[in-house]
Amino acid sequence: MARMRFLCDAERCIDCNACAVACKNENEVPWGINRRRVVTLNEGVPGEKSISVACMHCTDAPCIAVCPVSCIYQTPEGVVLHNKDVCIGCGYCFYACPFGAPQFPQTSAFGVRGKMDKCTFCAGGPEKDMSEAEFKKYGRNRLAEGKLPLCAEMCSTKALLAGDGDVLADIMRTRAAARGGSMELNGWATAYGAAGTKESR
Amino acid sequence: MTASARWLFLLLALFCASAWAEPNAEAAREQSQPGNNQPFWLDAQAGRVGITNAQNIDAGVLINTGGELWRRLHEGPFPFWGAIWLAGVPAAILAFWLVFGPIRLHGAESGRMVRRFAAWERALHWTVAICFILLALTGFTLFFGKYYVEALLTYPVYSWVAKVAVSLHNFTAPVFTVAMVSLFLAFVKRNLWRAYDWQWLRRFGGFLGGGEPPSGFFNAGEKIWFWLAVADIVHLSGALLFVGMAFGHIYIGTLGMRGAYRAMREGVVDETWAKEHHSSWYQDLKAGRVGEASDAPLIPSARPVVWRQTD
């Protein structure tokens, strides 16, 4: 079975933020939540590079490990999803995540956190696939429709890729060979374990 | 400040800023090896803060591994040693009680009462106590829940319990904090260390007979993470320690020492009790160096609690 992953090519990302906009529109993300964001280092000076980042759907996901009510789970395709009905808004996943993916709308009085919200790899949640309830809580279930996440589909420079990890690695290998540079799978070590280890499968 | 001085200041600031703007590693690499952005990725992995449109906490950081240590502590030694501690202390107290029994008075009760705690002091104590027990129970549910409670209650039911627990925990905490600070202020003077306290401790209370943007080593993102994680670990260590010690406090205040519970319920202790358990205070009291606690009721019209001796 395919292992779903994200990959962003720093040589190609132009900081247009179309991925972030596509995500917000497709999933009707609540105000104040950014499931995907673009971060630029060395902004305005030589060496400027941008990367689009969201939940990386880690293999040994820290959020799953720390959730006190076990509301976060991983599908057989490696997509990390969560159950908003069970979430208690404690914020542990936010402490543990290296990519800043889990976010909390402040809906209640006294600044109490609401239900956690994060990127679903456009794969919805535990509700019935493509149901109204699923869309309201988690957004579109594009995987169930046979489509890939819209952020990557929308990317005009194909910097952001989503899909089977083996296919993505092949694409990146081809690009790197054409550039004569090195493989740029650096973000993967944090999310999926170092190459060659059991976690990296 | 005059206008010219302001301009001078601005020029100085600009000069300093230009001196900092050295070429970064990524820019240098683009010259020597175009297409190899290893320096950029090293920056990303080191948690350097960048520019982003997202307004969320720490959104400018691409990869922040600061939570990893927190995760390892939170999911490893804390639930393990915490459970041993919380089960071990009551077990040790039970063993102690079975072997030695409660502490009784050596002399006969005098029948004369001295007032040890005023009504407001007792009210404060029980406010702290009730909040503490609520916090401990809800905290236990949240921290140990997925190991013990969830298996007992099954998955969706436990989530509802946890939701109630998290709300109770959050709303009890401010009341507890205020009550605890008040209790501290009320008792701090009487808790200043005296020479005889060392002696008490030595004899175990008588039980034994004896780059750019400029950042330092850690950047802002790492620091925020660090303090969040530290705050949680301090909170957790403090809570585990506090709950364990509370078992001892509750034991000695109820089963462990005859006459102790009465001090906090009615506010009075027998003179013999005071003489045996707080001899220095008793001497101060007799010599008139300190006064007895006020016997004014908290609510002026309330009738005093009638205590029935059972043992």
C-alpha cells in the first residue's frame, strides 16, 4: 500500500501561498487556523528560500504518542487523522509536534482551547467518507474521491508534492540529478526517521 | 531629544544593522554549489525563525524539535515513577500504621482546651484541601487516564470523563492558587525556620528517635518551547510530589495522630496535646509570648461545632 507523504522542493517554492489559500478554501478551515503555511528564511537577502509546511503525517507521530485521550490515529496509508468528538483541547499535541501543525480555535470563555484542528492530507476524519458531518469537522475527503491533497495539486511550480512516498522520492531524485545537486529530502528525517531505518519505510 | 540627535541615533542604528548583515551560509553555498541548499535545510532543522503570513504561535519556525524531550519525559519516566510514587507512599503509610499505630498522648488529657486555629484559618485550609483533592483527582484522570482509566471506562466514555476533568481542573486551579497564596501569607510567619527545627528533622519528627535575525544559542522559538515544556514538567513534578506528600499530611492529620483532626475541624487542642506535640509553642503560649487563636466564628450567627470524643 502507498505510504502518503508531503515533500516541498526549496529550489522551486516561490512563496506564492497558493497552497495555503487552496487549503483554506477546499476545507473551509475555521478563522485563525492555518493548516498549511509558507515560511521564508533569509527573507530579502541572497540565499532566500521558502518552504510550505503542514502536518507531515509522521511515522512515529509525537502527537499520537502524547494525546491523553488517544483521539489521534494513523490510517494504513500513513495519514494522521483525529477525532474531534473525543479531543479535549489539552494542547499536548501542540507541544510535541515539530512542525507546528496542531492548532486550537479559541472558541469558549476564559481563553479555553477548542477542538484541535490540523491538516488531514485531505482525508477527512473518522466519520463516513464524504459525509456532511465529516466535511463540517475536518474538510474535504479528497483521498476518498480518488484525488490528492489540493495544496499540492494547486502548486504552480510543483514545488509541493503529495502522494506515495516512493513516487515522490523518484521525482525528487530525477530533479536533483538534473540539477547536479544533492537530494533534498532533509525534512523527511524528522518526520519519517533516518534513511535505511525501520521508521523510514 | 532634539531632531538632530534623533537623526544621529537613526544613522547609528542603520550602521550597526549593516554591520550585522553578513552574507549567510545559504547565499555563500549558492555561489560555490548552485542548487545545493543544505545550509537552508540546516537552518530549518535548527529551528531558525523565518517570515510567514500565518499568525499562530511559533508559525515562523519550520522544524522545532524542542518538544521531543518533553515527549520523552512525559511519556516515559513521569508516568512510570509517578505511578510508583503515588502507589508507594500510601503503601508505606499503611505499613507504618499497621506496625506502630497512631500516635497517642503519653500523659492524660487535661480537659482544658487551647485554641490553635481560628475559624478563618480553618476555612482557608479546607478551601485549599477541597481544591487540592479536586485537582489531584482530575489531574490523575488526565495524566494517568490513558493507562488506567481508559481501559476501565472504554474509549468514548473516557473522553467525556476527561472533558469534565479538564474543565474542573482549569476552573479549580485559579481558586486553588488564590487560596494557596492566602494560606501561605497567613502561615508564613509561623513557618520561619528556627534552630529547633533542625533537631526535629534530624530525629525525623521523633519517628526514628533520630546568525540573523540576531539570536543567541537558542532562538525565540526554541525558548518559547523550552519554557512551555519546562512549565509543564515543573507543574507535573510539583503535582506528583505534592500529591505524595499530601498522603502523609492527610494520614498524620486523621488516622496517624489522635487529636490532630480536631485542631483543624474545631480549632482547639487539649493542653496535653499541645505540650507533647508543639512544646515550644505551648511554652510561648503559657508565657504569654503568643496569644491563642481567635474564637470568633466565621459567620457571626453560626453555632459552634460540637465535638464528640470517640476514643
